[in-house]
Amino acid sequence: RSNTKDVTTMKTKLLTILALAASLLVAPASANTQKTLVIIDSGINTELDWVKSTLVEEVCIIEYGTCPNGQKFMTGPGAAHVRYQDVKDKAMHHGSQMYSVATQVDPNVRVVFIRIVGMSDKGFANSYTMRSVQQALDWVDANATRLNVGAVSMSIGRSYTEAGCPIEASFQATVRKLTGAGIAVVASAAPNRRHQQ
């Protein structure tokens, strides 16, 4: 069980991490050189004014369930949108919360949002695996130059049974490639949870 202190500590750490990543996104002299922040998460409410003014591109990569177009992959307007009147699971609000943090750190931030969490017909978050996370990072790698990506934020979690936390070689390789290109990759995942063997 998490307690209020754990949740507050986690939010404080996350804000600090995102603030550090956002510091990389400060535009030099020209708006054309401003870096873009990629957020990989559950989805967003694209009808919010502060989203409309900062959202550069939307992507949807879903393993379980479908994107708004009825497929497993979608790009363009509406791809990351979640109809919040249909949401019954607070996990589906997480993407908008992380987006909100980014805009509080930098109101002029440019954001590309990649949704990797599907939603059931009853409004609950579907499962996802590292496969969709890997596909999201591969998409970032393929589009980093076009979008002038400066940082990637992933507030995601996973369950595992191993004694240690397994990290796939392909995931490590992609993160190394992105960081080698000067793109900060920040991951924060449920620090108040305990691994049980």
C-alpha cells in the first residue's frame, strides 16, 4: 500500500526529473530550433486548451485494444486522444497529468504524445508490455530529427517475477542510441511499490 508521504515524495521526484529534462528544451534564439518533448503514456484529453496550444504531434501504439481509428497504430490528430467522459480508471488520466507537469515547468513546451495504453469498452486501462514501449521508442528514433526531439519522458511501470529488474537488450540499445544523439530519456515508475518475490 502506498501512503500519502510516498505519493508526495514520488511526485516531487518526478517534478524534479521532468524539470531537468525540460531544461534541455529551452529554445535558443529561434523558435525553429526549439526542442520537442516526447511523452509516452496512457493518453490525453486533446480538448484541453493548454494541450491544443502545445501539442505538436500525436501517435497511438496499442497492443490490447485499439487506437481511435480502430487499428493498432495511428498518427495524426486524435491519435492519442482519450474521451474522458468514458474513463472509469484513474490510470487513463495519467497521461494528461504528466502533460500538465510538463506545461507547468515550461508553458511554451512543444510536445509529441505517444499513447501506449488501450482502454476497454468499460473505461478501464488495458495491459501493455515492453513491446509497445519499444515500438514507441523506435518511432521516436525514426522521427527524432524531423521533430527536433530533445527529451523523452516515460512514466510507466511493469510487473516481473525475477529477483532483479530485467531490461531487454533492444530497449537498452535504443535508449543508448537516443542518449548518444543528445536526447535525454527519463523514466519514472512507481517508486512507492515494493517488488515481491
